Amino acid sequence: EMQRSLVGSEMCIRDRAMAYKAVCDALNIPCQVVSGRFQGTDRCWNIVQVGGNYYHLDLSMQSETLWLRSDESMRSTYQWDAEGCPACAAQSFIWREGQKL
């Protein structure tokens, strides 16, 4: 139910990123909200630590899977202040519900 709420269309993009950060904070998972641009429009998303690596996670672009992305894979369509964020250097991957990290 929580995942449906976070990826549902009713929640604005910034609120969704803030809610995800709050969940991560409660679970002691390093996470931050990133403000930037996606294809020329304002956008917020998260950078989250998984398995010791940092990844970009844009919940507004998700469905049943979570696409954890590297800086390199984000650069073609997203712009952000990389100096204010941890490096997301690990290879991107897709996580599906029920899959162990």
C-alpha cells in the first residue's frame, strides 16, 4: 500500500520525494532529495544508498519495479547540482518486488 501511495499519480513530485526520504530516514537508510530538471522541467527525485552504493531514484517514473540509476545514465535527460550530491557511480539496475538486494 505504501508503494502504491508513493508512486500513485495523486501525489506531487516534490511531496513524493520528501515522503520517500521520510520513510528512508525512519529506516536509517541514507537518502536525500534532489532538485533539478528533467527534459527541461523542474523535478525532484531521490538519491538513496543501497548495498553501499548510491543511486538516483525518481519515483514519478516507476511502476512495479524500481530503477536505481547511476549519474551516467541520468545525464542524458536530467540536470542537477552534482557537487551537492553523493556520486552515483555504480552500474544502474532494476529491482523488482520480492527480489533481495
